[in-house]
Amino acid sequence: MNLLLSPFHLSDFDNDYQTSRNGFFNALESVPAAWQHHRQSHCHPLLGPSGENLYCDSVLISANPEPKHLLVLQSATHGVEGFHGSALQKDLLRRSVDLLELFPDNGFLLIHALNPWGFAWQRRGDHKGIDLNRNFVDFSQALPANPGYDRFATAIEAGNPVWQADGFQTHLADLTQGQYRYPQGIFYGGRDASWSRRTLEEITSGSWLQNAEKINIIDVHSGLGPYGYGEIINDHPLGSRGFEWAKSAYGDNALSAYLGESSSAPKVGLLDFHWHQLIGERGCFTTLEFGTYSSADLIRLLIEEQIYQNGLNTESDRDLLAPPVRALKHFFYPEETSWQEQVLFRGRQAIDLALRAMAA
């Protein structure tokens, strides 16, 4: 059986957080109960748009509660990017029994909706405006400076694109690198560990994960690169064992931000760094980034949505039908069949490469 080409279920792509979560648990029913381990549902302190509770859910799928090899699939690090990540997790659940018959030493850790508030309210950041992928720094030390962003902070909060005067691409790295001074700006890393970071640290504290011999993490994102293409981003430092792991597992599919190969520039505070430290030399962390539209549109829409959010009295005043909110969702989640088909195929391909690398 070629599991890579088994039928797609486009119905796995849902339109809101709650339906996505329900679908995740429905897909989980296809897995024998004896193969479901370490199930956790971490309840967020705030509610969703319909007054529903919000959760980050995690489960290990494996014939053995302590598998030798571990594939981790994460969704909604950037909340609004959770729709296709959730679909890939449902797709993996449907195929997991057949895959584990082929790779019996493996287990699948699925972390669904790491940023459930952002997923439910269709924001990239969390309820405090924190970009989780800039939040993994040592807050006991001086926070990283970003003088490039400082130059444009006032203009960003006013929606005045003065950085375009000498070429948008010239300042793209400064704008996206991450900043820790402007809570009402974009790519804000926070001033302490976010709820999602603390939750991830708890999920990954188990001895079963600490004892795994090989670990491969895939964190699902969208927004950068050619439309529908799933770029495998290797953010491991050059020359590290993790860097070599990623190149060995994914070959020339793995593109390095540090070498300038990737659509993503080097950044500070990435969630990657939590996993780098955890896995050591046992595997690699990669971002699976599905392209949508242009980088210029990305910055413009993030700023417009941030200005909208800054004008609200409370987080719960957010209107999911407001034009800046709808535009942001469409940018990160094109509800279009060919894009969804590309997500499923490339996602399966990345998972297949990771499993074969660990089995080698």
C-alpha cells in the first residue's frame, strides 16, 4: 500500500477552532484506545468567541507507551495558522495504524492547537499579543534588542509604511526578526513566558519523551514562500548535529535560514530552540511552511489587523467578521481546494521522509 497516495479527506479542513478540535477527536477514534497514551487537555484561562473553553490537546499514538522513535506534529503555534495544521494531524491519525505497522518502533506525538486562543479568535499571536515563535528567550537576561524595528515602531502602530521608501525587502528581516519593546506592535516576543510556552514545557517533560532514542519534530505554519508549496525549514545552527540530521532526513528539501536558502530569515526566540535543547543530538526540528501570498501583503495585513486589535476595549470585543480579521485568516488559510490538496500531499511527504530517516 502506498500510504502517501491514499485518498485525501478535504473535509478535514474546518473553518473554526471548535469544529477543528471536534474533528481531531473524531479522527482519534480511528486509533485503538490501547494505542493512545499520555492524553492531556490544557484549558486556557480565557474563552472562545462563543463562550467555549479553549484547549491545547496532546496525545501519543503508539503500540508502546515509550516508543524508541518519536515523530512530533504541532499545529497552531501561530493561532490563525492552525486550520491546515489541524487537518494534517487528522490525516495522520487516519493513517497512523497502517504507518505504525510499517514503523513499529515509532510513535506519534500530536500537539493540537498550541495557541488555542489565537486559533479560536483568528489571531497570529496569543491573548497578550505575544508571537509564540519569538517567546523562547531567557527572560532572566537582558532581552534582545532590535534597532531596525525601533526605527519604524511608531510608523507601524500608525500604519504608515515608511520602510517601503528604500525598498520593502531591505527591512523585511528587521521587521520580522522579533522585538520585545512594543506590545502593540507586530512580532512581539513578550516579557515573560507565555501560557503556550509553559504548556509546551509541561507536555514535553515526560520521561517517555526524554528517553526516546530518535526524535523528529514538524511544526506546521503558513504564509511564506510560493503558493501551496510546503518548504521544510532547517533552523538548526550550522555545523550542529541537528543541522546534519535535517539534511540527512530531508535532503535538499531542507532549506537553511542561516545559509539564506529559506523564505524565512534568521530570528530570535523561536519555539525551535526549546526542541533543540530537548533533543540534543537525537534528531531535528523543522518548520513545514506552506506558502500563500506576498511578504509585502503579510506585513501590511499584520499591521492592519494589529491596529484593529489595538482599538478594542477587551480581547472579547474582537469581531471575526471584521475586514482586517477576515483578511488575515484568508492570507494564512486560503480556503481553496488545490492549496489544501498540496498541504495534504506535502505534509504526508515530509512525515514519510522523517519516518524513514528514523528507521534507517
